[in-house]
Amino acid sequence: MDPGGPLVMVCLGHRCSALHALATDERCEPGLPTLMAAVRSTRGAILVTTGCVGHCEIAAVIALGRRPASSAPVATAPGGVLPFAGGVVLAGMDRAPRADALCRWVRRGGYQVASPPEELARSYSRPS
């Protein structure tokens, strides 16, 4: 059975991609490779990428939501859209302390399962 798990959405629009590339070039870990490793090592977690989500003014954007278990009753969405529960949009995810905090949160179960790390709890917003 699919347990559900964290759903990590990484914006790969022009600005976010450039900020992540700069962080990687400066060897600021953890960065996207470490986030991908955190998702791979967390049961039920998945990572998806998207084009620009339109929040360029708040630096590199990553959203974290919760994907339901396969046995959970969910309404089917047209076009195979993956359902998820709520979520938060996190800004400044090109900065190492924030990216590291996100990796820790994902490994602990993520949104709706574990409390956000202090580095993220002060500054996340719910998508409108």
C-alpha cells in the first residue's frame, strides 16, 4: 500500500533556477541534490518540478504539501492531477540554512506530520 507522504514542488522558473545554480556553484550545500536525496530516502515522498510559479520577488520557491495514502478517499481530478492536502510555499530556498531545514522537515514526514523547523516556521505562507 502507498503510505502517502511529503509532496515537494520545486519551481524551476528562470529566477529560481538561476538562484539554485548560484548556490550550487558557490558550493552552498545542501542545495537541490541534497533535497532530492532527502526525498528519495523518505518513505512515500515525491518531488515534482514546475515552471515559474510567479513568486519571483521572494527568491527561490519550493512548496511542501502532503500526498494522501493510496487507500485514502480522494476525489479524482481531471487529467490525472495529483491530489495533495494544503501545503505551504517556502521562500529563499536557495539559502543553505533554509534548504537544510526543509530537508530535515521532509525526512521527519513533512507537512501535516511534523512541525516545521524553526528556520521555516517563522516565514512560511499558505498558498491562496
